[in-house]
Amino acid sequence: MKKILILILLSAVFLGACNSPASKLKGEWKVADVKTNFGKTKLPPELVAHIVAEQKKISFRIMNDSVMVLILDNNTHEAHWKMGKDHEISYYFTTQPAMFHKLGKWDGTHIISDTKTPLGDLIVTYEKK
């Protein structure tokens, strides 16, 4: 009887871990959409298109509950990530463990990065492939 209870308890813990946000985030993420709101900044359309194109070159792979690989212009960079209680995801490189970078907020399906720049707002939506 004890063995059955232990088996049930271990199964429940395992199933709970499979439904964790980290398990849902594992995989490759690519840019699905880029929106700009540069407001009063009168940028040439070519420059805005260049900014959007550069954002679309970014992707990342979440390997497990703490490791991710950033892919920037076909160069890979290993980093560690964590998710806050508000589903905000941040990451850091092992060479600079005290310097966290904001990746975005997970909404259950997408990771949305809303960045305020000197030019205005840049909203990048990532989706899992």
C-alpha cells in the first residue's frame, strides 16, 4: 500500500512539473511581429524598415528551466533565464551574472517585448515554432 501511495505522489509531482511554465516555454522562439510607435520622431521609412528587419533576425531557444540560447545574426550566445511571478522573463550571461536583461512577458502563448527607446516604443512579439 505504501508503494502505491509513493508512486501516486511521485506521479503527481512529475505531472505538475510537466505543466510548469518552463516546460511550456521549451523550444525555439522566433519573431512573429514587430510594431513601432516612434510618435513624434519623424524617421525615414527606410530607417524604420531597417529597425524592424534587425529585430526579425533575433530568435532564441529555451533549453530547460534555466538555460537558453540567443541567436543573433546566426551567432549563438548561451544565457540563463528566469521568470518572475508576473511572467516577466529576464536573462543574463554567465560572464555578467548581476546584469539582467529583459526578454519580455509571457502571455501563455507569446512572449512580448515592449521596449522604450529614445526613438519611441518597440514592441516585438515572439512565438514558439
